[in-house]
Amino acid sequence: MVTTKNNDLSRDCFLRVEGLSKKYGNVMALRDVGLEIPARGIVGLIGDNGAGKSTLLKCLSGTIAPDGGRIEIGGRSFAGLTPRESLSCGIAAVYQDLALVDELDAASNIFLGMEPLRLGFILDRGRMYREAVAVLDSLGIALPSVRVDAGRLSGGQRQAIAIARAVVRGSRSGGRGLILFDEPTAAMGVRESAAILGILSGLRERGYGLLCISHNIPQIFDLADRICVMRAGEVVWMGDKAATSVERVLSLLSGVRADV
């Protein structure tokens, strides 16, 4: 359900969450969560397993519905988002499993569900390949070919395809939007991680907002502009990276409310 509010978000804020809650059986996955995500820049979302990070991302992407609270985007207030509403608001997500089809080539994965058509129903394969090359070039992503099956690519290349797909989906809403990432460099080596982090930094420079979950705290401190710390379903601290430190965040994760 969506309602329109008069007190629109500030120009610098893309999304605001107020009092968001989600319960699985007797487990409170989200407990009265409140936060703001800027229209531009990178927010690093940090927390131990079970802190509620992935549940929060799924509420924002419309994959699951919260039990309570509001999500405000562009002057509209939602009790919960559907996947279609999330996309229409400019939100795209890249999850750990990437949701790629190994038997399809890179271009087909980038445009999965958004394939360019001729006459309204015929797949325009030539256009799809051209546009896939263009979006990859714009992101600085190098692949052997957009015709290579996803199953034959490395972990970093597969992540890059998923990022390109998120950019295409977000662009369909007409703006830069917000991209959600769940552990974007998980299980990658140093070289591939650096390449992915470079792509994320490039998205920031192009005016995107990013919300990135990571267990690699030093890495997310190098990448992010703002830090959000979750513990036991709650946001225990959020602010500019310069206002805290790795050591203080570790204290918060352990349950010590350090002066951050």
C-alpha cells in the first residue's frame, strides 16, 4: 500500500525507513529499524550473521514484506514494496547468488526479463548485443565477449554481469536510482575484488546511490562514504565514515556502545 506525503524527502535523501520490523516465527529479524540512504554515495551496511542486513535489503527490493513500519521514497510512503514497485522507484539489487542463468550468454543475462523486441514480440538479438557492449563499456567492464555463456565466466566477471543488469534495470525507472549489494566481493581473490570495488566506485562517480552489505570491515571502510551498523535486528549506529573507526564499529558489533 502506498500513500502520498506532503513532506517530501530532501534532495540529498533517496530513501527513508521508519520503524521497520520483520519477524520469522519467534525471531525478530528487524526491530524498529530507521535509517536514511542518500541519493548519491555509498553506504556500508555492517553486522554479524543474523543482524538483519539481508532482511533489510529484501524489504527494500520488495522480495519480502515487512510486518510494520514505513518506507519513504520520493514523497511516497509504502507499508511495504512489491518487486515491481521497488524497480519503478529506481531500486535494483545484486544478491550473493547473482541469479544468473549459466546456459545463457552474458548479454542475455544482462537483459533477462528486459529483452529488446522488434514489432513488440520478436527478440532483437543484434540490438541486445550492441546495448550489452555499450553498458559494459560504460562501466569499464571487460569480457571476452557478450556472447560467452555465463557459466564459463569467472566469479568476478559473473558479478560484473549482475551489476550491469542492475544498472539496466535501474535505468528503466528514468533515473540513477539505488543499487543494493549483498557481499559484492564474497569468495573473490584480491585482484577480482579490486576490480569489483572499482566498478562500485565508478557507479558512485556517475551519481548512483549504493547500499553494500559486507563482512569485510576494512574493505567497506575504504569504499563507503557512510557506515550503518546493525546488531540483533537493530540499527545501532549510522553516520559519516569520518565520524567513526574500524575499532569502534567492532566494539558496537560486540555489544559495547562505544562513543562513535
